[in-house]
Amino acid sequence: MEFKHLLFSVEEQIATVTINRPKALNALNMELLLELTQLFDHIKNNASIQAVVLTGSGEKAFVAGADISEMQSKTAPEAKGFSTIGNELMSKIENLPQPVIAAVNGYALGGGSELALACDLRIASIDAKLGQPEVTLGIVAGFGGSQRLPRLVGPSIAKELLMTGEMITAERAYQIGLVNHVVESDALLDKAKSIARKMISNSIIGIQASKKLVNEGFEMDIQRALSLEAETFGMMFATEDQKEGMAAFLDKRKAQFKAK
Ligand code: CAA
């Protein structure tokens, strides 16, 4: 597949998606949002891809936000439409069956922070900076930041970030649970890929069901969510993976899961 602003490769069933608009610090314009939507649709329907690593090109930025020069002249209905398209993309990534790991290689601001938030987990390079600076531009977060950030770090810290507009360091992002790991810049992609490899060495049905349970459970009250877990737990016992996984444990050998 050919894209104007994206690089895409697949190795050992792990796709690497690189946002490649370095002159604008990988800012998300409409064209880029549509390319990402098309690519994630392709990934969703491609059973040979088991995990995705999402990163930005260049050393400076993951994504420095939605494209301010493109947004500047939007009317209120146009801006609402832009936010809707961005939100649909973020939900598509969040609900992708495969795990998606953000490798945050520099600035992740505004829509860039929101893109990272839509991923299942985030690894940051030591010099990454994250934040929601929308209020400094006279707007609010538009790609899910006001909703996913408080769900991840709690409302109090989320409000501080959303209302001061200040950037935080990778280390601070780690302290508040916004990123899972902080590594040296040159180790970032290796770290993200090694987590992806570890995930997909397990039962693919199991990892995809675990992702779905966490996502869907957050939208439910605890009793319904626990019923959903019990139902899914039961369904797993009708899979080859459960038979192989438990037999392998009892045989003291490594499980060979089939659905790869
Ligand atoms: N949109 C459009 N262009 C951007 C951009 C953005 N979000 N961020 C950076 N750029 C462009 C700059 O305009 C500049 O272009 P030129 O070379 O043509 O002048 C180029 O990228 C390099 O940027 P800087 O010269 O500003 O680089 P710097 O090192 O001095 O600063 C920065 C880096 C702190 C990230 C700074 O670029 C910055 O503050 N960017 C904007 C961050 C921001 O406010 N993001 C939120 C956008 S709103 C949003 O995302 C809404 C939403 O929720 C959907």
C-alpha cells in the first residue's frame, strides 16, 4: 500500500505504522487522518498481522497535534466534522482486534497525545514530551483527550493537564501511568516490538479477548462486566488454544498455539 504521509511495513506478523510528515512535526491534517483510517481498516481485515507498533518519523515528534494551519479557518460545523472524523479514527484504533502499541518518539501533543491514548499502551523515549495544549490555542481537546485521559490517569491529573496546557516529561508521564515504560531513544522501537512479540507468542484468541474485555468492561457496571468475563472465560474452553495451553503446561513443554 502506498501513502503520502505514512510508512507501513510488516515483519514477523508485527506491523509498523510510521506517521511521516516530519516538516510539520507529523501534525495530523485531514489527509493524514483519512490515510490512517484506510490503513487501520486494512490491518483490521488482515489476519496475518497480529500486532501493531505506531510511531512518528524523525527524532523530534511522535505527532505534534492536529494541523493548526489547516484548522485555523474552520467554521464551527467544519471543526465539529473534523473532530468527528478524528474520533472515529481513534475509536477504530482502540477497538482494533490486534494490540496497538504507541512508540512515542518525541512530542505527543493535542491530537498526538490523543492518538497515543487510543493505543493499548504507550512506550516513550526518554526525551518525549506529552501534553494537551489545546486551551493555549483557545480550543479544547478534540480527538478524545477529555475522555480517555481522565479514564487513564484519573480526573484530577487529567484536569491539570487539560486546563494548564503544560507539557510533561516522559518520566512524569510514567509516574502518572500515562506511559508504561520509558527507554532511551535508540531502544524505543525494539522495546515496543519486544512487547508486541511477547503478546503474540500467547493465544491470539486470548489476547484479543482480553483487550475486548477491558475495553467493553469500562463501559459497563461491574456486575455486567464480570458476567461478560465469565461468558468469555467459558467460551475459551471451547477453543483449541485452551486445550493446547493446558496440555502443554501439564506436559512441561511450551504451548504451540495454532491461530497465528
Ligand atoms: N500543526 C501544524 N504545524 C505544526 C504543528 C501543528 N500542530 N506543530 C508544529 N508544526 C510545524 C511548525 O509550524 C513548524 O513549521 P514551519 O517550519 O513551516 O514554521 C514546524 O512544524 C516545526 O515546528 P516549530 O518550529 O514550532 O518547532 P519547535 O521545536 O520550535 O517547537 C513544538 C516544537 C513545541 C511541538 C511546537 O511546534 C508546538 O507547540 N506545536 C503545536 C503543538 C500544539 O499546540 N498541538 C495541539 C494542536 S491542537 C489539537 O491537536 C486539537 C485536537 O485535540 C484534535
